[in-house]
Amino acid sequence: MTNQTLLITGASGFVGRFLWPVALSKGFDIHVASRQCAEWSPALKCFQIGSLDGTTDWRAALQGRSCVIHLAGRAHVMHEQLADPLSEYRRVNVAASLNLARQAVQQGVKRFIYVSSVKVNGEATDRGQPFSADSQPAPQDAYGISKWETEQALQALALESGLELVIVRPTLIYGPGVKANFATLIRLLKRRLPLPFATITDNRRSLVGLDNLTDFLLLCVTHPAAANQTFLVSDGEDLSTAQLLSRLGSAIGYPARLFPVPQRFLKWGAKLSGKSEKAQRLLGNLQVDIQKNRERLNWVPPVSVNQGFRRLGAHLSD
């Protein structure tokens, strides 16, 4: 049990709607902020937030809070339609986050946990050379740039105000309600389509399940050594594409039907079809090192990859 008072923004999003019930079960006193307040638990207060930008008024939601977990923002868009997406990312991610943090300081909030992204570090790693929390940031797209700019703005505010800032950069997140690329893999497996990835066994990708991400975020609320630190977070076990599909398929009850195609043909086909970026996610490496989490916070992921996949499978079968 804990007497920590929390504000969780983005509470109706993919991570938020999983996080707040776990936080409640652990005894946190919670406010949630969302664009729409649905039928929330009577044990927490929901504050409806309209436009998310540099003018949003957070005062009521922040009242009496000792910590903020900031999830709200413009997520990575797979099929971007805006002519200038960076401007919109800056409005919703950078300006809105800094506005929230400034008001948090004014309201006496002690700690601010910003959920960023591994995209701040970059899009790929060399095999066996994972990103660490101290790696030089190298964002490649508008979303990653906005996350990096937000981190820098928050760090400057923390330095001048004394706010304890914790930055958490998750890898690819999976769990109930997952969308985007991971959801596409699930759909392919459920359609029982033969997939040409049997030879993709040498790459490695880091993932993080909602169980492990939630556990880590709540640890960062209370652990003294988390203050003013940046962490990468994953399940602690990196998978090749073939392993990912095989384990995921078994867990959700749709065993993967993999057949071999040389990687050079897959890359060639992806280039011809204009899908080189998607191919990189399937064929390349993106690993993170979470040794800092273990050493500084004594954190070990409580749920294995196989357990996380089985829990996802159980949710899909409900």
C-alpha cells in the first residue's frame, strides 16, 4: 500500500487504461485526465481535458497530487496525412507537456514521469550493440524529434525548478488493445497465412509488455533513485522475427506458418513496393539495454515474454 497521490494523463489510451487499475490495486490515490470521462471507478476522479496544447488548464486535476505520470500526447502515426506533422507534434507533445509540467511545479507536485519513446534514440541498432539510457539521441522522424525536444524542455524546467523528472523510453509496447504493427502481425497469424520469415533468425528486437511497463512506471513513482534519471524499458529478452511470430502464434492459438525466403529477396521486394521502412522493422535490429534499471532501481521484469504473450492471447479469446 502507498499514500502517493497520482495524476495520470492519457488515462483512456492504450497504456493509460491498463495502468490506472493496477495503480488503484496498489493503493495509489489517483486522479485521471482524459478527453472524455467515461464510467471510471468511484475510487478515482476523472478530469475532462479539452484541447491538448500549451493553453490547457490542468489546475483542478493537479490539486493535491505529489506525482504526475504523463502519457497524453500525439502518438506515432503510421500513415501520416498532415503536410507538416512536426508542427502538430510540437503543439500536442512539446508545448502541452511543458505547460503541464509548469503548472505541476506551481501546484507543488514533487515528481513528473514523462513517458517518451525509444524513437528518441533512433530506429535501429547494430546486432549486439543495444541502445542504453546514455546513448546519443538520434531521432529520425517527426514523432521522435518531438519526444526528444519535450525531454530537453522538461529537463531545463526541472533544473530551474527542482522538479524531480523521470524520463522513461519504452520499446515497442504490446498487450490488450495493441494496434499498429503488432496488431498487423496478430491479424496475419489469425488468418493463418504462410509468412516468409523462417530465415529471419539473426536479428533481435526488444519489446515491452503492458504488465512490465506498468510495473516499472509505478516503481518510478516511489523509488528515490529514479529522480532525474532517464531509463529505457523492455521485457529483458530480445527476439528475432521468427521467434516473435512463433511464440506469439503459439500463445494466441494460431501457430505461425513460416517458410524460408532469402533476406535479400525480402529487402528487394520491400524496396520495389515502397515498404522498406516496414521491412526494416521486421528484418533489422532494435535492442535496448536495461541494466541501469536493474542496478539503480533493483528492477527485474516480473513477466516473461512468453507469459506476456499468453496473457495477450487470453484477452483475444475473451
